[in-house]
Amino acid sequence: MQTGNESTITRTMTFRERTLAIMAHQPTDGIVYQPRCEHWYEVNKRQGTLPKRYADMSLLDLYDDLRCSLRTYHMFNWCLKYKEGPKVKYEEIVDGAIHTYIWTTPLGSVQTRMRVTESAWHTEKYPVESPDDARVMEYIVQSREYEFDLDLFEKYDAELGDRAAPMMCFPRINIQRLFLEFMGVEPTLYALVDTPEIVERLIEVINRSDDQALEVMAKSPLQIINFGDNIDQHFLPPYLLERFVLPQYHHRVDFLHKAGKYMHAHWDGSVKALLPLAKQTRLDGIEALTPLPQGDVTIPEIADAIGDMVLLDGIPMTSFLPSYSNEDLEADARQVIETFSPNLILGVSDEPSPVCDIEKVRLVSEIVESYNKTRSAGSV
């Protein structure tokens, strides 16, 4: 999927410059590799299982040592903040592994209960379990006020340097928030049939609240925004994506493009039935599309579906497991690079597991460096 737009580059670009150029479909001197090692690093650090080479490294040191860029959600996600309304009381109770979050309003209270371990978290109770809970959640969402923490952005931006272009995740889109944060998958699907007016009202409230956050983001210095939606066809089939998600994607893209922003969405589940709708999103790119054997689509199917949209990631996590051969990993990486370059920010779909072999991450860095050198020499 070459476009020939690399010919005007006369110097080596930084990871930051290259990332922004790729998202803008502007000339670059190569692709960027962002393997998203945060989960691997944090879990192994907590468990005392970091390999000796990395035991005393910070996360940024790790990326420098691996000679690759990073996806900066762990830094810049904290820059978009909201405060609860004046009549909403929020508290968090921690009892061992159980974290309970309680919101109390004039209409009543709701709570979320989560189990947190060293390597993961699981929602045991969602806040909306009844029509009364839905009204309380509407009140909470409507009362929130968003702001962008510019001081925090500038602090992290200075720490980041040229390692990457800042990116952050925007709150999950309407129905995905119901599935994954407010109601749970099965209750939301039942409610769509039994009490559709409740679902539709909640979605409208979420959309209006998101509009306020969009206005804040449009005025911010951050240029690349991810919609961290965790799309999966098993609970979001095509007709629901078309009904609830596509109209809001169009609204967001039209609004934020006018502000000079670039957008991509996180589709990390089974997506074979959804891929034909990818171009209809109007997004600049899609993140975490996962090929076989981990996902349910092939590299050619992804390429046919997204056209010249930017692919972020592309190599399945399973290729980085210790049992997977370096030869097969190299073949996987080269297939993704040759298929999607230059519209590619290479990475792991969607991130290395804590048990992955970090030296395989380094191997892909070497493959990318070799590819970029060859491309810069005009041989590609």
C-alpha cells in the first residue's frame, strides 16, 4: 500500500514527527513502532519478575532501550478531567481486593464494585440495575463538568520529548459505556428489547455530556485522540454500530477535524462482521485490529476493509509469546509492514501480555529500523 509520499524527506524524523505525519498522511521517512509495553512492565515490576536488564529501568528507559516509540495513554489520559456536580457526592471504599465506588445524588445512589488484582481488574457490580438507577446515572452524567489540565499536559509533554506524539483516550462511546461501565453486556442487550426508552435516554445524555468534553479537547494542544471503545461484534453487531456508534463518530470526526485533530478508535475484539463499516466511520485510523490466530480476521481482509486509513498495531500478541519462533514473528511483522506502510503505526494487537518475551519486542524494533533505512535509501 505504498503512496510514494516518502520522497521529499531529507533528514531523519523523530518518532514524534513521524507519528504526526503518518496520521496526517504527509511524507515520512518510515513507519513508527509502538508496542505498548505498559502492562508487561507494570505487572512484572509488581511481581518482581522483570528481567535483570530492565529491573532498574523506568518505563521510558525501557522504551529507549528497546529503541521504539510509545502510545502515551498512561500519561495523557489524565489530562481530560471532570468534576462531579455540586449535588453529587463521590466516595471510594477499598477493602482488600474489592474497590467500591459510590455516587450519592438527590435522586438516590448507585455504586460500582470491582475486584482488583496484580494483573487485572473485574467489574462485579455495575451501577445501573433498575430504571431508578438509570435516572440517577443520568443525573450524574449531566452534572459533570470537563476541563483540560494544561499544566499536567506540559509536564508529561516535556518528559516525553521526541519519543512520541501525545495521544489520549476519549471516554467510551455511548452504548459501549453502557456495556462496559454502566450496565454490563447482557443487561444492556435485554434493556434494548424490554425498556428501549431507558437505553435511548441514557445514550442521549452521554452524547450531550461528550459534546462538552469534545469542546474541551478541541481547544487543547493534544493532536491525536483515541476513542477507546473496545469494539467487539459479539455484543455490538453491525446494526447497533450503525444505529448508535456511526452517527456519533461522524459528529466527533467532523467537529474535531475542524480543530486540526486526528482520531482513531480501538477495535480489539472479534470484528469480521464490522470491518465492512470501517471506512464509514470517517476516522483517520483504527487501533488494535487483531489478525488470526488471536483475532478473527486476516491481514488481507483488514487491508481491504480500511483502505488508506491508518492501522495502529497489527501484529497479534500471540506472536510475542516465548513459544513462538523468531522466524515466524519476523514473517508476521514484515507482512504487516509491507501491507500497510506508509499508513502504519506498528504495534501489538493490542499489547504484550505479562508473559510475553520482551526480546521479541526488541526484534521487531530491529526489523522496523532496517525497513526504514532501506526505505530512506529509496529502495522500497
